[in-house]
Amino acid sequence: MSFSAKTVLMIAIGAVLGGTMTLETVLAAPWNGEVVTRDGVETVVNPAEPAQGTSSIELAEVWRLGGESEADEEFFGVIQDVAVDDDGNVYILDAQLSEVRVFDAEGNYKHTMGREGEGPGEFRRPMAITLTPSGHLAVMQMAPGKIVRLTLDGDPADDFLLPELDGGGRRMLQGMGATKDHMVVLGMDQQMGSGTVTLNTKLATYDTESNESGEIFASSREISFASFEFDEVKSGRLEWAPTNDGYIFASDGFDEYRIRRVRPDGTTDRVIERKYESLARTDEEIEAARSSFIIRGPVDPKITVSNFHPDISELYPREDGSLWVRTSRGDRESDGMFTFDIFDADGKFQKQLTVNGEGNSDDDGFRLIGDHLFVLRHQSSARQSMFSAGGGEEDEDEEAEPMEVICYKISTEG
């Protein structure tokens, strides 16, 4: 069966009016990139513009907690992370109060899990939470690095023990996530030398028995105490996120729009690239970036920051196999709260989606989980205040904004 162009257009219009499909779906521009093989790995080379253009949506607020609320269960110190279980219960990690508060899908308080300390089920300055393949809630303590596991009722369970360090040293943990059958952990091991410290950073997967399954990223650098220097670009930037079906997306380039899809064994099976022009920082943004690095030591460090924003802000794998990406331009040049780059399950840049709601990418944290977007209001300033411990040059008369979390419903269709 064949149709003329006029017939196709009439069918498309009729479908739109009938509510079965959109005109955009029928008349979408073809994808204008290419798929090549480099070193045996499929590489999807995307153009600067998405095939289907840009659309926008208004986010529907479901609930908000904290802020100016006077309820005891809504008083937060530093909201660091959020997780959601299969029943829709929301787990909110407070890094300052060292506890996890649990709310149901409607935002009603249920109970509190964990507490500050060093005993079973206890932790200090926790920085991440995730639901594990074993059915526990895992809480990551940054330093000394450890992963505490709790039952979903809040009872202590056995800790998730990472392999011992070769040659001793001190381990710090910087990130944690989970796939369907692996834990994914980002750690930095510190080994002392004569007037130096060697920092070994590794992102790896671990099976349910804590055995390492694969290495996704690794780097090593030596720092001298006599002339301590920190370079934002050379020190590396790693954005990563696990998927439910076992892969890990990772981007380790500061000014390079390049994303690897990695198997649990550490092998890369696909690379996604997009033509992208890095966004320059203003003088004020350069100074803000410099002041965001809080480094304590015996000597004053020399801190060098980039004149540009990092290309990629965050990665969000979706259940349909697509990948949603926040970028520096999508955060700062958007007409809304921010704009996602959306790649389909084949890694092809299909569209951009602008979301409209209450949020600021300079100061707020975001978690996109299922069909909900959680906005962690004032996260950056609250976290910096916690780590600086009041030692900065902030105006003492200026009271810090209380943290709150806003839960929005987001259309996964875009």
C-alpha cells in the first residue's frame, strides 16, 4: 500500500485530532548522526541539534516537605540524597543529622532509620543511599569509608564490606548506586608517602558477596604537601549512573560530551557523543567555583579552576532504555528550570525537554526517579555550610535558607 504526501499529512492531522498520536511523531525529522566503530566499540556520533527539536512541560507538584514547616519530622539539616522503593515510599537522607526519614508516596511521615554513631546501623556524615539487590537500604559514609545496610523497617543488617586495600591506606567513599544484581561504588584510597599522598580513585562494580566484578574508571595522582596544587580539570570529573538492567553510564571528561555505556564487568559496549560547545563561566562564576572547593591542610593550596562549566551536569538512565542528560547549557540557558538532552535506547539524540518548576541548578540538587523529579532546595549552600563548619566569610546577619524537598510528577513521554 502506498500514500501520497498529501494523504500522509491528512492521516497525521486526523490522528492528532483523534488523540491517538502527535503530528510530531509522524513528521519527525530523521536522525542526522552516524554510528561508527572505534577500537571495536560502537560509537554513536550525534549532531548538535536533536532530531525532534525541543518541547516543554509544566511539572505537577505532588508534595513538599521542610522549608518553613514547623512539623518536627520536616526539620532537615542537609538533605543529601533520595531513594524510592517499589511501593513508592521515599527515603530522605539527612547528612547533617545522620539519619534517613521515610515518607509514603503522598508525603506522609512514616518513621526514621539510622542514627549518628559507630555501632550497628549507625553512621556519620552519610553522603548517599541506595536500595540494594539484597533488599536493604544501603547508607554510604564518606570517611572513613563504609557502607551500612539497614532493613526497610530500619533494623541494622550486616554492613556491605568492600575488599581490603592493598598496602594499607585510608579509604574515602564518594558515591554509590546499584543495578539489578551489583553494587556500584566510587572510592578514593589515600596512601601516605614521604611528604606526599597518593590518591587512587576507582569506580567499580561488586557482586552481592562484595567481590569486585569490574572496573569502570580508575585514576591515580600524587600530591606534595610542600606545594599543594588542585586543578579542577586535571583532577578529573566523573558523572555516572547505574541502570536497572545492569549497565552503568559514565562520563569522565570535563569539557568533552562523551558518555560510555559499560557492562558490569567493566567493558564498554557503546559510546555516545554529541557535538557541543562548552559554556564559558563569568568572572563571578569562576570565583564561585574556586570558593566551592574546601581544602584543609598544612599549607595554603593553589586552586585552579576552569574558565568553562563542565559540559555534563548529571546522567539519568530511564526504565525504557533512554538516557536523559543535564548539561551546562541546559541548566543555564533554559527557558525553564532546566532542559534535558534525551537520547533513545540506541544512543541517538532525539529531543530536548524543558521542565518548568521551582528550582535553581546553581544551588539545588535533583533526583529523577521513575516518573517523579525531586528538587532538593538550597542543597549546595547547605552542604558547603556544613563542610566549612562556619569558618567562611559569610555574612553572619544573613540566615541560611532552610532546606526542603519538592516532589514533582514528570511525564516520561516528554
